[in-house]
Amino acid sequence: MNMGVMLINKKFVKSNKQLKRIQKQNLKKYRKNRGRYPKAKIGKVIELQSDKVINLSQETGNEITPLSLSAQEIIDGISKAEITGQSGSGFPTAKKIEAVKNADAKEKYLVINAVACDPGLLQDAWILENRKPEVQKGIALLKKCIPFKRVVIGSKENTPNRYPMGEEKILIHQLLQIPLSREQFPAEQGILVLNIQTILKIYETFYKNSSRKTKYITVANLQSGQGQVLNAYIGASIAEILANTTLGYEKSADVYAGTGVMDAEKRAITDTITEQTNLVAFGPAATFDNEAKCKMCGACKRKCPMHVEVVKILHSIKENNTEHLKDYKIMDCIGCGTCSYYCAAGRNIMEMVQQQKERLK
């Protein structure tokens, strides 16, 4: 992950009664799905204001029945439509499908990520609830390309409500009980992992003959914790998006956009959304102080989903002795920001670790 700004941390959520209430309710709602991994219980801090989606895409038209297509014609159609990973990765979907199709694996799997583990995102759950028939038709097209042994949709209903459960290898381990090392790529092991919105885009390409690039995103008020799902065209301005919501945006509020509340950037309302945008948010955000003194709580290490020796890395950075950082598993860091969220001193630990990791590449 390439991180921007984290909009929340534990201290920020605890200081806001609304966000604290929403998170508490979310964690209680899904507590039946037990699991010890990952360790971080970072529930949603944004709740859906209305089930009705706001549509800026201007897409219309009835569903059509696609002609009988071969596997290669489906893959070529996905490539021509330039469908990319809707989780924010931006990786070409057709290339991912080809890699799994050509993988030297006896058994192949399709894992659909609808976990939406980022604490601020709502659209994946909305799609699963409201567009499931269309998603099933998208799955059927993919099954023509690859004879999957199993197709599984990961959601809050069948995975522990933990963060970052949606990370590919963590989700694969949870749903398929297949552990993968840092060096192993899921596609090369015959495992195709796609975000649920990517599946929906495949459906729209063949059943709606849709050519306009659109995306479902979450728009969130960071003060009230209220959010809405909006279907926007790529290139829509943040100003247009905010003008079409009923979340109480005021011009004096700071505005952010990114892949989620754990990864966003401060933006101007004249900026536009891209295919990597999952969230547009406004209001106050958490602040971090990397010069603050460590409180020695150890939460950064305990909560790390990749078991990185965070404390040893931070000590090495402080002592300006970075010779053994790889021995402390720094290269396993996925930049999820869990360490920063829990830091009692309010430091952006993830930022410091990622800076050192980049130097070692």
C-alpha cells in the first residue's frame, strides 16, 4: 500500500461521540464471526444515512443478453473496457485473469472481496445488498474463462470484523485456509481475487454495453459519521459530488479523497476523482506528532497483522542504526496503518516504517 493521510486514529474516534457510537455498534453487530487474526478491531466509523444511492453517472438503458462468448472474447472485452481493480489498486483486471488462467495450479479459486475492512467505506456492502443478481451474472462470465473449483464471496457475514481483513493474502487464508508467503502472488497460485465492484463492472460491460467509466464511492462527514453511496463518473469534481449529497458540507471544511479513511489526501473541491478513488470525505481529521515520546504500550507490535517487529524498527530508527531492519520483517509491512491507529503517543508509525522500507528496496 502507498499511504497518504490517515483521517482517523483511536484517540480521534474516542474524542468524537458519534464516531465512537457507530464503531461500537458495528463491532457488536458482527461479533458473532469470531477469529483471532488479524488482531485489530477497527470497526466502521461511518454509517449509511440512506439506502438510496445517489447517481451522477447518467447511465441508462435496459439489460441486454450478451451473445455466446468464448473465454478469450470475455477477457478481450474486459481488456478493451479497461476495467481495473476497483479496490484502489488500479491493476488491469484482464491481466489478472490471464495470469490465473495460465497458472500451473491444479485447482483454481475465485475470491470476491466484499469485506470493505476500511473503517470508512460503505459501497461494497451496498453493492452486495442491492446488486447481487448483477454480481452473480458477472461471476458466471468469469466461470466461462476459468473452471474454478470454488467461488466464495468474502463479506462481514462470513469473516471476522477485523482490520485489514480485506488484504488479499489475509482474506485468502481466512476463506480458503491457504497460507501464502510474501513472495507468493495469489494469481500465480491459481487464486483470482477481485473486488465486488470489479465484478459489477464486468457485468455492466457485457450486459449493459456500458462504456462510460463510473464508480461507486462513499461520501462521508467525518464529524457526524454519516455517509452516502454515490455512483459518479470518473473525472467528476469533488465540488459536484458534495453538492449532490445531503451530509451538511460547509465550504470551510477540509476535504479529502483517497482509497479510504486509512489512506486519503487533502484535496481542493475543484479536484476530480480517479478510478483509485473510493472515498470523498470532509470535516476534522486526526493529527499525528512523530516527535512525541513513545509510551511503551506495545500496541503497534501486538496489533500488526504481519507480525512486523515494529518496536525494534522504531528503536533502530531512533538510534540511527538501520542495519538490521530486514531482520525485523520490515519488508513484510503492508502499510495498513494499524500501528498508527493504535499508537498511544499519536505518532504516524506506519509513515516512519514505510519511509525506511522504501530506502531498502
